[in-house]
Amino acid sequence: METNMQEQTKQRITTFSDLYVWKEGHKLVLQIYQITKSFPTQEKFALVDQMCRAAVSITSNIAEGFSRQGVKEKIQFYLMAKGSLTEIQNQLYIARDVNYINVAKFNEIWEQTVVVHKLITGIIKSVRSFNHKA
């Protein structure tokens, strides 16, 4: 993870999709969509819908935060992304505990949520520190 962040600082970031945090968040979105395909049909408008919306919200808020000019606005969107990520973590516990996903799949996706959480925390710290330097 550290190497990728260092590589990112060397390249010019021109769009939200250039952000490493967005890329890792997008991987999580794809994982959530993939696992929810196997959930029972009665969950389509319940847990599946909740999980997909929360996952999409993570990357959507990262993208929107990227486009904001003000530091407070940027941080607010990144914090909303973090909130949606926590929602996904809660829903993963539920999916595991009702046996919609096995422990191995839970652990795999959980690890991705940890990566994304660290990256969101990092981008918030980066925005705050950049603001203090300016």
C-alpha cells in the first residue's frame, strides 16, 4: 500500500479516479456487488440493496470530495465515505452471521474495508495538513 501511495504522489492526479483511495474503494464496490449476487432473492430489496448503496456511496463521496474546493467540504465528503464504509462493515457481519457469506469470503472483503478505511483516514489527514501549510 505504501509503495502505491508513493507512486501516486509522483504522478499527476487530475481526476478522482486517479486517487489510490478511490481505486481501492472501487475494488470494494466490485467485491460487494459480486458477493450479493449469491444472496437469497428475498434480500434483493433489503440487505443487497443496502450493501450496494453503501458501497457505491463510498466511492461517490470520495469523487465528490475530490471536486470540492474548500477544505471543510472536502473533509465532510471524505467523512461521509468513511461512514458508508462503516455501514458496509456492519452489513458484512450480518451477512456472515446469517450464513450468506462464509468466513473466508468475509475475511477477504473485511481486509479490503480495512485498506479503504486507512486510505480515507490518510486523505483526510493529507487535506488537513495541506490546509495548515497553506
